[in-house]
Amino acid sequence: MAQELIKVALIGNPNTGKTSVFNHLTGLHQQVGNYPGITVEKKIGVCKLSEKVKATIIDLPGTYSLNASSIDENVVIELLLNKKDENFPDVVVVVTEVENLKRNLLLFTQIKDLELPTLLVINMSDRMQLKGIELDIPLLEKELKTSIALISSRKNIGIEKLKDLILNYKHLSTEPCLNASVIDLEYFDKLRRTFPNQLLYKLWLVITQDVNFLNLDRKELQSSFTKSHADLRRLQQKETIKRYQFINDTLKIGQKIDSSKATDIRAKLDRILTHRVLGYLIFFCVLFGIFQSIFEWSKIPMDFIDSSFANLSSYAKSHLPSGEFTNLISEGIIPGIGGILIFIPQIVFLFLFISVLEESGYMSRVVFLMDKIMRRFGLSGKSVVPLISGTACAIPAIMGARNIENWKERLITILVTPFITCSARLPVYAIIIALIIPNEKLYGFISLQGLTLMILYLLGFAMAILSAYILNKILKIKSKSYFVVEMPSYKIPMFKNVSINVIEKTKSFVFGAGKIILAISIILWFLGSHGPGKDFKNAQQIVIEKASNELNPANIDNQVSEYKLEHSYIGIIGKSIEPVIKPLGYDWKIGIAVVSSFAAREVFVGTLATIYSVGSHSNEEATIKEQMKNEVREDGKPVFNFATGISLLLFYAFAMQCASTLAVVKKETNSWKWPLIQLVFMSGFAYLVALMAFQFLK
Amino acid sequence: MQVTIADLKIGQKGTITDFNIDEVPLKLLEMGCLPGNSIELIQIAPLGCPLYFNVNDSHVAIRLEMAKEINVLIEINI
């Protein structure tokens, strides 16, 4: 039997708990993608309303109004104006919350003007008592011409009622709740007469916004109804005032606030968290705690994953019938997948902490504390969020810079964020540090390895700040320093939201990066185990002939493998780039790993794993770390000595090695100029620093 | 001289009278920063900027330059 499907759009101000309503309705039945052509996250989920009816729910980006000021907000308007869009909603659900009802309703009155069936959700009902708030729901429903679901996503109250209301959306009124055209009757009358078939508010949105709307010619519309920018802004102000008048009048009768009952935890916490000394101290402790725990806690699962894959690889080698295919699995695919999965513990912890900071409302206080300091470097207080989340991954971080109003500050933030040590650098750092820094404790409690890692993080941060400072001096862009940050009330993060967020982010990381890593390791394996000419084919013979003069026949098999690798395609490519990388202290194998990690840094470890396991003959299980330790130069000294290690660490700290980041920067800045500048400058600088370090230390 | 919301002391309240519309973004108006609405300065960041206000029950932080564009009538303490 055919099922009925209702299309629902969830809309609301940021910090109203819209996403937790979405999570309640859809659980894990979510799909996260992108809107075509832009990097705005698109979340769609499915919710079962009754035996016969399902709803597809689209979680639109949080917005304060339909007057869009960013591409995230544009998405909302474009969907609501375009009836032909496949996601055009049958019913719009506006999510608001009890404490900020007045402001939240502004967006609601705008959406009502679009004459769509609109449902009002008032969230966080569990805080009403605490804040001394009482609501007359039937009266509000009548005044706002809608149905209201008073819910608490935290306490899971009212969700069933909400589902019920969605199910019966056809009963919802589509009448606007106020007439905003009274702000300039003459103007709007003329507009109405010229386009009798169009909704007045839609026309107004098209005039004031940069949005596309069906077959209406924007130019025609704008030229015949032209008004100066200042006049339009004045009208928009009038419109906003008009809407607030209506909302204030409505709430005056529909809402009672007994402020004597309100217990204000917010004020007390703010006094501490934004204190001139304590505030910074707490922020520093939070950061320190996060990094410390990421490295301490994820060590055990990471070691476990590393050794399990080494075991699996040797198990596959010895239990599958020998041949090309087995080699592909045991030398290409298994080490490749291991190279992806090893990140999971650290990524989970990073995303966990970041989403807890954001959910709790603390992040806004950090923005507030840091703004003045960041401005000295040409950044905004809001740059703190990209810079912190850049420790997980630069891609969402750069997209997160969107809410910086000032273009110059936003551009600088985008340009310097890739210097921040992202999780993809971690495995590279971790493995090299383990090879070159002794596992000892300073004064008995400070781990030397941990300290090195911390220094690398600080180095990345210092570079970001320094280049921001320089860019601020160089770039001649004038833009107004608009800066508006909402300070949401403090909330205890909800387990469900945090865990769904962590799962989604980890999933998209593993599959996104995973595809690249897997593809590269298969290609590398192929290039490493095949070669042109006689040298590769007759490797065994050649080595044996040579070896007959020497006295170490025991090593003959290993030598054959080595010889083969050197004369494989990859060996030939590697040898040809060796002159460029030799001054940095790298041999050709490291060179291949460095080059292939321009697609994505984390490929480095996987690449070395693949190259070394192709190159080794033995069936013994060996972790990547052991294999790297055993690598020797021609003179018998280990490849990964202190000088080479430091040179590699510095190279990875500064180089722009991430194709996806470059693509995102291109999209966000709308030009190839900036990503190319990033690539050339960062990688050039990395090369120089690594060169100096190696030459100095060797 | 005109008194602006930048002149408020922490904990002091006032009523917004008017502002320079070219310097104040629409987003701030939509947050409730409109003539006639009451505004209270809650906190000043350690280096004197930004300022953290409660306006029309919205809690927002803005920079000093913008705050200087918004005129206010300071309430006389009762």
C-alpha cells in the first residue's frame, strides 16, 4: 500500500534547540549532504508519523530572519520561495524557545507572510518554572493564527503532540498574522497592482534580498520599484518595528513573566567565565584539558587498531592462496584501511569536546573574551571557533568562518586556519615522535613525547596568528566592522545531540577521507609491485648474481624485494624526485609519501605502510612503527633519525597538503586566487623551514 | 553631548532613542535593538571591547564602535 509522505521544513533561530527537535523526530535516520553547488550542510531525516504516513524532515540552517546575510541563510529563503524545489515543504515548523520567545517570533511572523501552513513549536518548556514564565497557549494560538506544540526536547515532552500536529497540517491556517504593508501603503499598493498574481511579501523579499525567484525578472522588478539603498533599509527597519509591535502586543496578553521567581544562573556564570583574569585562566585550562585528554585517552585504542591491522595483514598473507589478489589485499587494502581507522579515537574525542563547548553556550563567551585580542591580528573574536575546530579538521572550520560579518576578517581567518594542527596531521606527528623522541618523563611527570606534540600545536597556532598579522598589514580591503554575537543561555549539553553529532562527523570523515586513502593505497600498491623493463622482472637473478660475491645469503629474499621495489614504477618516480627532497633529509620512499599526502596528509602513514609492506619479504607481523624503525640508509644508519624526523614534523606543520581544504577555500572565497596563494606560500615556507632544520641538525 | 549605550555602566539600564541606520546592521535590529526598547549593559570584555547587552530580552555582544552609534536615554534609578 502506498504511503503518504509529508514534507516538513524545520526553521528557527540559532540556539533554540532546533537540531535536537530534529534529532528527536528522526533519530539516526538522517542523511547529511550539501546543497548543490555550495557547501552548506543539508540535513534530511525521516520520521514515522503513523502507520500510513511518514514525513521527510529537512533541518534548515539556523537564521534570525528571512533577511539573509549569509549563504546559509539564503538557503532558507530560496527553498521557501521556490515551489518547484523537490524539498518545498507542505508544512513549515518554526522552532522557538520560551526564554527568547519575543525575538524568535519575528521569524515566525515573516514565514506566516508567505502564506504557508505554519506550525509553531515552543521548546524548552522545562525552563518555564525556573524563569517564572507562564504562557496562555490557546490565546497565543488564536493571535498567531497557528497551532502550538509546547515541548521540551531535553525532557522528551510533547514530541508526540508535535507529530500529531504535523500529521494534521491541513487544518493549519495560512493567513498572515499581521499586515506589514502598512509601513508604506502607497509603495506596496503599486507593487500589488503591478504583480497581481504574486504574493506581496515574496516580492518584497526579492526586492530586498539577493535571491532568485522563479520566472520573475529581478531586474524588471527592481528597476520599476527602485528605491535607494538607504530608503530600503529604512523600510526594513520600519517593518521590523511593526513586527515587534505586534509581537509585544500579543505577548503582553499571552505571556506572564514573574521575574522575582527567575533564578539567574546565567548572570553568575557570566561573571566568572568572562572575568578579566579568571575568564582567560578557565579558557586556557579548558584547552589544555582537551588536548591532554585527547592524547592520553586515545593512545590505547590507537595502538590496538595499529597492531590489529598488522596482525590481520599477516593473517591474510598466510591464509589466503598466494597470488596477485592476496597481495593487493594484504599489502594494499588492509594497511590502507588501517591508516584511516587509526584516527577514529582522536577524531571522536575532538568532535566530542567541540560539540560540548558549542552546545553548552561556552563558545560564545570565548568569542566575547577573545575579540579585542584577535582584532589586533586582523581576526575577529568569531575566528576563535574556526581556529579551535580547525584542530579537528580545517574543512568544517573554514565553513564555520561564514558567520564572521566582516569580509577582511573572514578572509584572513580562512587563509590562516590550515596552519592549525588538524587531526590528519596527528598520525604523522604521533608516529614520527614515537620514533625520534625518547619515551621518557621530565621531572617524572611531563612526558617528553607529549611535550613535543604540544609544541607542534603551539607552533601551528603561532604561525596562524603571525600570518594573520602580516596579512592584516598587506591586504587592503575596507569593510565595516559589524560584529553581533548572541550570548545564549547556558545549557547542559544533551547526550543525544552530542553523540549524533560525533557519529555523523566521524562517519563523514572516515568515508570521505577513506575513499581517497583507499584509492591511493591501491594505486601505490600497483605501482610498487609492478615495474617496467628487465630490472624488475629479473630481480631475483640479478640480486643472486650480485650476492654470490658476498656472504649473506640469508638476507637474499629481502634484498630481492628491495631491489624489485627500487625498480618498480614507484621506485622510478621516487628516485626522480629524490634530488628535490634529499636536502630535507628524506629518501625516495618518504618522498613518495610526502607527494601522495598532498591529496590528504593522513595518507602519509598509509603510504609508508604500503611501500614498506610491499618492500618487505618477511611474513612476520610488524606494525607500521616497527617497519619504519627498521628502515636503514645505505650506510646502515636508521632512516628516521632525529634530523629527518624534525624536518618531517616541521614540513607537515606548515605545508598546505589537503586537496579538500583547497577546494573548500575556493568555494568560500569564490576564486582560485586564494587557495593557490595558500598552496604556494605554505608549502614553500614548509620546504624552507624543513631544509634549514635538517641542514642544521644533521 | 549625546549619550550612547557605550556610556552605560555595568548593570545600568536605558531606553534606546535612535541610531545611525547606516552603521547598525539589520541583524541587530532584528535582535530587538530598536527605538523604544530597553537596554542594559551586562558586561564589558577585559580590554574594553566588545560590550555585552541585554536588549529586549536578547543577549548580544557588539563592538564599541557600533555601540557608539546607538543613542540612549539613561533611566534614573528609582
